[in-house]
Amino acid sequence: MPPEKKPAAARIRALDWHRGIAVLVMIECHCLALLNPSHDQEPLRQFLNSINGLVAPSFIFAAGFALAMVSCRAASDPVGRRSRALKTLSRIGEVLVVSNILNMQLWPVFKDPSWWLRVSILSCIAYSLFILWACVFSLGNRPRTIAAVMAGLSVLIFALAPWTQTLRGLGPLQHFVNNSTDSPFPVLPWAGYAFLGASIGALMSIPERGPTLLLRGLGVMFVTGLTVALIGPHWSSIYRWDPWILGNAGERIWKVAAIALTLRGVELFGTRQGWAMKNPLTRILELYGTSSLSAFYFHITLLYGFTAPLIRGHYISFHPVGDWLSKADWGAYTVLAILIIAATGFLCWAWDFIDVKLPWKKAKKKPEAAPKAAA
């Protein structure tokens, strides 16, 4: 591919902001475990619930978007494509490892091994990305084809969702198909958001036209999601299964698209004005957004703590806010949530210095060019 036709390697800062906002809202959401149940029916709690429902779709959508975009950008170079495939697979493995570490911290996985199969948001992202990884890299250097296939698969996943919710008796696979087990984020239908993100991320990788196609793709996503949400009551005439999930997914899809469109517009405006890369607010969002995996681990550990066995029956426990769980009023909740958000940000910032020095993260030195022969 000629140099002028290669896709730009510019980072989509709006995607980092989107993930950063999702991280902040996620921490706020999980900190609601501190709130006394007597506040559950209050208007503020209900309002927060309506916002918190967008966190998981945003994370999964952004993960699929990023995977497809960087994979398609690397597809023009066989060596770069192979390196990108291995690097992406390594990152997917990291997500799964962190998910299993949290399983060991939070659940009795050794007493009841079935807890290993529980699909959390992290393991859902890992499984979804692995399927995406196989699909995207098998299709090669064809971003438009990838976009069309990923969009078609997302439609298929959501269209089958009402039926998959009724499946039972699948054994271990039950954890991946619906939430009739203890899996809060089964791969079906949550993987649909990853495929949806991948379809738009592939469009963004197209040389020269990527930014325009990104806006068009998000616009189509917005209109489609809004349409599905508005005709929700009529799905019952098409599906004999519970169609609620379609209207719910449609609402989440158009709202995620609206947020992405808004942030992209802010990014473009801020870039022209010169403040997008220097604004303290965007730097904070990018800190949380680019460290979303470590932010997830740190804030869960700060909130729920852990108990680790040592030797001779001794244990080490860490439960910094354990005494406040389900006991705080709104004032205490606000203070504790702010403290956990700040502590998470600090730990992410500190971890970034360690993360880049890990043996498998160190960048390989490029071989030096051979000296030219003297004329």
C-alpha cells in the first residue's frame, strides 16, 4: 500500500474519553453497595440506575471498536499484522487473567469450581474479543467487509436474544447463553455490543474516509437503536418469546451512540481550538480511559477488599471500607465514592510506571540500519 494510502495512526481521543467517563460512572455504580437499602426507591437512586445501565454497553462497544480499528490499520503490512494479532491476543489474555484474579478474591472458587464459569463483565469482554479477534484477522485487509460482517453478526445476536433467554439445561454452557445462572453478563447477547463497535471501528481504519465514515456509522447506530427502542411494544407481535431485551438493547445502543457522537464532536472542536490535548479534564478522563482494566481491579479491591491465605492457617485481609457496606447515607456515600475514585486514579497512575516495564510489555528495539558503503 503506498504511503499516502495508509490509514492514519492517530488515536481517537474521544474513545478514551468515552471509556474514562464509563470508568467514573462504573465506580459510582459499584459504590452504591455502600448505600443503605432504605434509599433504594428514592428518585436520586433511580436516576443513577438509569445512567449506570450504560456502563457495560459502553465498555464492550469501545473494546470491539478499538480491536477492529487497530487490527484493520495493521492489516496492510503482513509483519505488522502478525505482531498486532499476537499483541491483541495478549491483551485479551490480560483481561481474562484479571477477571480470574477477581473471581478468586470475591467468590469461593476453590470450594465450588462452578464459580470459575461465572461470566462477569471482564470475562464477557475477553470472550467477546477473542471471537472478534478470530473473525477480524481471518477476513484480512478488507475493512468494509469486516464492517459489514460485524454489523450483520451484531444484528443476528440481538435478533436471537429473546429466544436465547429461554434456553435451559445447557450444562456449563448455560453461563454463556443467558443470566439464568449467576452470570450477570453472558456472552449472549452482550457480545452484540462488541460486534457493533467492531463494525464502526473497521470503518474508521479506512484511509482518508475513516473520520467521515465514523460519524456516519455512529449516526446509523443512533437512528437504528432509537427506532428499535421506540417500536419496542410491537416486538411482541413478532416474537413469541419475551421481546423486552430488544427494546432495552435499542435504548442502550442509541444512547451509547449519542455519547460517542457528542464526544467525537468535542474532540474535533477541541483539536481545532488547541485545547483538546492540554485540558486538565481530558487528561483525567484519558488516565481512567487508557487504564480501564487496572481501574476496574483497583476500585473493586478498594471497595470489596480481599482475604489471602498465608502459612499455618494465617490470613491477610484488606477491607478498607468494609464497615460501610450497605450502611452509608447519601453524604457518607458521596465522600467515600469520591475517595475511591481518587484512590483508583492514583493507583492507575502509579501502575502505569510498572506496567510498561513488565518483561512482556517492553518494546523490542528495532534493528539498526546497515551503514551505507562509502562512495
